[in-house]
Amino acid sequence: MSSLKERETAPDVYNLFLASVLFISPWLFKLTNSQGRIDLWITSAIIVVLSLAAIIAYRDWEEWVNVLMGVWLIVSPWLLGFPHTRAMHFSIGFGVAIVLLALLDLFLHYEKRHPDEMSAESGRETAANQ
């Protein structure tokens, strides 16, 4: 299950790229809010480590933690007190993209592990329509 031949790694690579850009965004875009900068650095570093781990040896829990980190990025501006700042816009935008990519990766992995369920359901639907 953990071999690279069996896996779709594109969503993990995209998450790795997004987290890397998010990590350097406080310097690139001169984000001045200290809570926002620290939150973006810590969360993006966690996502980088998890994405690398998922590329090397995939486990479902890595993607679920990426989903949680993305949700954290979405809600953290209000919880940490930096709403209505540029850091908030980066946090929410990247959070949504990271959540979607992690869920896509989970779906692709589930579909690869259970191909017979998809064909059985389509066979039942075809039989019911005739």
C-alpha cells in the first residue's frame, strides 16, 4: 500500500507546494500581523512534513491531519485574533485549497483500494434501468 507505484501523489505534491508558498508568504508579501505570521509558519511547516511523509509512505491519517490543518487555517484568523488582515486572506485561501487537495487524495486512494465496489454499483444501476 505504501509503494509509489500504487499511489496518486499529485495532490500531495500540490499540498507540499502550497505549504511551501504559505511558509514564505510572510516575507514575500510583507505580512505584518505577528499572530498571522506565526500561525502561517507553524501550520505550513506541519503541512510540509505531512505532505513529504505522504509522498514517501502514504497513510490515511496523514491526509486527515492535512484536512484538519486546512480547517485550522480557515478558522484561525478569528480564533487567534487577526481577522480583516492580509494574513487572514492567505490563511483562508490556502486552507480551502489544502482541504480540497487532501480530500481529493483520500478519495483517489479509497477508489484505488475498492475498485470492485464502483463497478458493482454501476452494474446494479444498469440492471435496474433495463
